Amino acid sequence: MTFDGNGPTEGGNPGEGQFGPDGGPGPTGSPAGAPQPAGGRAAARKAAKAGPGRRTGTQSAAGPDAGAPGTPPAGGRAAARRGAAGGKLTKAAKRKRILKYTAMGVGFVVVASVGGGYLYVQELNSNIRKGALNNGGSALAPESKPNAAGQTPLNILMIGSDGRTSADDCKLGGSCDGSAPHADTEMLVHLSADRSNASIMSIPRDTQADIPACTNPTTKAVTKAKHDIITDSLNVGDAGCVVDTWEKLTKIHIDHYMMVDFAGVVNMADAIGGVDVCTKENVMDYQPSTDKEGVFHQVGSHLELPAGTHSIKGEQALEWLRTRHAFGDGTDLGRAQAQHLYINSMIRELKSAKTLANPLKLNDLAQAATKALTVDNGLGSVNALASLALDLNKVPTNRITTVTAPTVYQDNPANPDAAFVVTTPDSFKLFQMIAADVPLDRNAPPPTAAPADPATSSAPVAATSAPAPSPSAPAAPVEKSAVRVTVQNASGASGRSTAISDALTAQGYTHATLDPRTAPKSPTKLLYPAAEQAQAKAVAASLGLPDSVLSESTASAHLTLLVGTDWTSGTSWPSGAPGGGNAASPAAAPPAPTAMPTAAVAQNAQDDANQCMDVNPSPYHSFKDGQSHYIYSWTGPNAPNVPQP
């Protein structure tokens, strides 16, 4: 078999069995004895050049029409069309030719895409850096519960690192003294189970939190558990430690993380092509100072923007996202608000047709994103990132809420000049709403009204099915000896799979077997295929497992019980133990609030399109003639070194 422009052919002649010069079947594809055009297009062109009264190799002495009756004119159909149009192609013929060559070109692109697209995806995959989701090897918060339709919320932790791991980072971030990295920006992106709404919650970088013991994945150096500012959760150099800290603090299960450094922000901002931001006054984030050793410093992001709306990208976008002193009251609250305005503007930009319909922009974004991000193993492929992007794109802009967790200042007994930033009861109300998948946006539809009482309603009542039985009370008897269940140890304690499999066997589950392999640490889970839900409920009832540990899965043809970190002793579920995680059992937990705390500062991705940032009004204690009264702004139309986008 060989290959020509039209496809594979049998035998040694590439053109055999393909198409003739006019697009119809060639000689081997014609019925036996059928007359063929003499000469085709080439002959027609020669005839046209020969002119009247001249013979070509395809004409007889009697002229072009001297063939037998019914014989096509010499030169083929193309020549006939030319003859009919005075030697020129008709409009219909031109359209047909254009369509044919267009189809051939499209076909070539499709074929090339099959091979080249695969190689391109592999190239993008190779760009992605990835690591374990949890530094400690197991989740510290229970998995999110699915809704009535079986859909599950999705929580992604976004981390902005100030780590100077490259020359580009050093140039953009100032000092490269080898100090431990910090998670200067921490945001949780929550996608609702039905993908109808989303929220983006920031926690200020100086908020006090319990940071668990964490291990550097490269050096294996261990950082001891401590109570410190949450930004230090990245000190060990692993995003998984930040995830563990968040789960410990908020009790929200985190499914994925994405981390980006300074250079990555610049490259992503360039790929997007510009994001609109606005300030109410001229802003300049410089704070010159001289330390005790006489060394001059300029603290700040170096952002300089005149008042009004401007499209920023590249390094200027990084400066906007890093600015703290010059916005609001000079704390992380102002920085978080500016970051939210940027993100909401970016969402509007990405959702606009001018971005999504531009293949060059999409390619730039794909290249920049895969090179800029460090993600957990579950997001470590282009397919996974694309799936997440599709989920995000489902959410309407007016249902996206950005919010900062409420915090307050608390006196620091060890340092009268400093204060602690601490969470409040309102913080935990907000955490609880996100964990329970309660919408934060004001555009959410009102709750569905309760069904009318059939005894008082005059409308006909549809027949309803019986309520689904509880996992701990199966609806019908199950033959225990027919249930196949594999028990695996995911608790971190020794002997757990043996103890539980023996207990099941003693209760009549004679096909209970242990898997000697140790699973990664996780909360207890009972996985079952859809066809064996009744068997799973029977096993759960026998061991006293709560509803929350049952999970439908296609990973195995029978039941798999992972004995987890929440069940490290005994052969029945411990009284008062959490339901498949480290939070209170769903039955015992108080209901989540239905309204966002008023102390939480929130914005809407659609409604804040014209919102501008306040500039910090802190004045200089003394100033010279002609100098602005304010540290972070200036007066007059012409400020030195101010970019004019």
C-alpha cells in the first residue's frame, strides 16, 4: 500500500483506484467499456494554445467533433465548459473548483490535527509541574457531600508564591536572599455542585492559623507544627502544606490546588492581553525608607497608575496584584479587594467572544498556563485543566462572588507595636456556607417552596416513590455470604484491614478479604458499584458506618472498604466519630447559615465592572513645596515615570 494526496492505494501506482482529473472516478473506477474523455484538461489547454485550424495530439484531422456519435468532446469536461463559455470558466465552474480545493485543504488540516494535536497536547502536558495534594498524605477535612442529583462541589486553592526560584522571579520580586517562600496570596475557588454559581474567598496573608508539621518533598526536611501567620504555611516549599493548613482551619475539603510565582503571573497576564482596572486617584506604591544600617529601601510593588481606567498586563499586572500599602487602608484587605477586581475583570475578558473565539489567544493562554502553574497530581494534565475550565465557564458572571474572610486585630502582648490578625465567628460562618455549598451571591434564586399538603390541596397529587432507605437500614435482606468486599488499610495504623475483614467474616460475610497493600491515608470510605448499592448498605449497617462514608464508584466490580484515619481502632464505627472525615457527623452538625455575614466584604463579577480602587490617604508627616501631601499618590498632570497605558 502506498499513499498519495488522496489517500492509501493498493499496488505500486499511487494514483490507481483514486480520482480522475476532473474529480470523477479514474480509469480503474469506471465501468468496463465506458467512454472516457480524451486527453482531459491538459489536452484542452494544449488545444486552446494551438488556436483555430491547428491540430493537437488529441484532435483528429476532421476536427474536435469528428468522433462517433455520443463521444464526449476531446479535451474532457473542462474543455467543454471552456468552449461553452468562450474559453473561460463559468461562475458555477469556478465555485465548484474553489469548493473542491477548499475541501482538500480542510481534509489536510483534519489529518494533520490528529497527529499534530496529539504531539501538541503532549508538549503542554510536559510543561506542567505537579505534586501531592496533601503534604501529610491524607485530607484533613471530610469530602464534600453530593447534592440530590449526585453532583459534587469542587474546591480549588489558588496560591500566589513569592518564591524567587528563577532569575525572572528575582528580577520581578526584588531580593533573592534564599529565604523560605511565602503564600502571599491565598484564595479558594468554590464551584457549586450544579455549576450554577461560584465563589472566590481570600484569607489575609497575616491571619493566624495552626500550620501542621510538613515535609519538604525534595529535601525531606520537616517543619514542625506551629501557630503562625498563614502565609508561612508555604515555608516548607510545598503547596500541599498550604492545603493542609486551609483544611485544618476552614474544615472545607480541597480537591485541587494551583500555584503560580511572579514570572508566571506576568506571562499569564501577557497571554490574556490586558485586563481593565480602575483607581479613583493617582496611585504610586512606593514607600522609601532607610534602615538602621543606613541602607535605603523602597518598600512596595512599584505600581504607578494615573486615576481612571486602564488596561494592564505583564509586569504592571503583577504590580497591581502585589500592591498592599497603596490601596484602601494599607493592609491585606485593600490588596484582596484589588485582586478581586482584577480577577472579576479577567473573567469578563475571558468570557467575551474576542478571547474565546481567538485561536491565537487560546494558544498563548494554553502555553502560558501550563508553564506558569504548579498543580496537584489530579490536575496535572491538559485534559484535567480543560475540564476544569469548562466547568468554570458554565457559571454565569452575575453568579460569581469574590469575598474576603472577616478578620480582626488582636493585641500582641510580646510586641505593643504589632497586632495579630485573627479569625472571628463570622469567618467560620462563611467557611461553613462554602463547605455546605450554600450560594453566596445575591442573584441566587429563592429556595424552592415546600410542596403543598395533599390533605388541603385541591390539585391532583402525583404518585411518589417510597423514600430511599438509609444506608444503615437496607430495604431488603441481603445474602451476606454472596457479598464480595475487599478491605484495605488507609488509616496509618497497623493491622486494621485484618481486624475489619475478620470481623466481617465473623458476621457472615465469608467473601470478605483483605488487601495486603497499604493505601494512601484517607478518611474511611466504602466504595461500591451502582448495581451493589444494597450490599454496600448491608455492610455499612453491620459495621455501624455513617451515610457519609458510602460512595458509588466504577473502580471495582465489587465493594472496597478503605479503613481510614478516622477509624484507627475497634471493629465497629466509634461512637461520636466524624462521618468520614475530621468534622462533626452531618446529623450532629448545626445547619449552615443561609446568608453571608455582613462583616464579609464581597463583590460580584458582573456588578463591579465600573468599580474603582480607593488609594490609601496616608499623609507624609512633613513634605517639601511641590510634593504631594500623600505617600501613595501625587498631584498635577505629569508624574515622573508614570506609565500611560
